[in-house]
Amino acid sequence: MHIESSKVFSRYGSQWRKLKMNEHLKQSIEIFKRHEINFLALFDWHLRHGIVVTCADGFAMGFYSHHEDSDSPVEIQYSDTLFVTMCCGSMRKCLAALQDDFEFIAFQRSFKNSPRVRTHSMKKFIKILNMKG
């Protein structure tokens, strides 16, 4: 697979085919580009060490952490917290498959000029998201 700005190409045999990109992934790439952050490097790190979730309703990246130091990655066996690095689209739908794997969820809103780390109980957070629809 090859990602070029907002185009995705997949190799099938010796042919390259253009694929339709997930709209939320495309939006994520554009946000990182606007903020002059290397999306591909971050995406690669999350594929190797973290979590990448993509579905029709959203795109998210995160990593394993511990609630006492939520914005620092830890090995999976020491993790009780999902730190969400980026989420575009429906956070509720992106988290659906992960909600039973973590006791806590943490995130920052750096792109909205609110960089403090927020850590919440995963169950309570999912409950709030479900109430909002």
C-alpha cells in the first residue's frame, strides 16, 4: 500500500490501483498536514507500537498507557489506559471494539488549543458517548 497525500494506492500483482480512501483517514491526514506534523511517521509508529482503528464511521490512533502517566506509552502488560492520539468521526464507534480492554481512556485536544490530558473511566466515558448518540 502507498499513501500519497489524500490518495491511496494498492498493488495488485504488478498493477497499482487507486483505492477510495476512508473519509476520516483523509481528514486526519489533512489535519496533520495543516499543523505540519508528519502523519506517516506517526501512523507507522502506531501500527508498530499502538492501536489503529478504522471503520466506515471513523478513524482513530492510540497507544497503551497507564492512568498514572496517561500520555506516556507503556508495554501492553502494564497498560490499563487507552491514550487516544487522534480520532476523526465517531469516537463511540471507534472505541466499541476496545471498550472492554481498558479501564481508563485518556486524550488531549491539542488541535483545539486545550493540551491538558483528560483521563476518564472507560465505562463512564462510553456511557456518556452512548447518551449523546
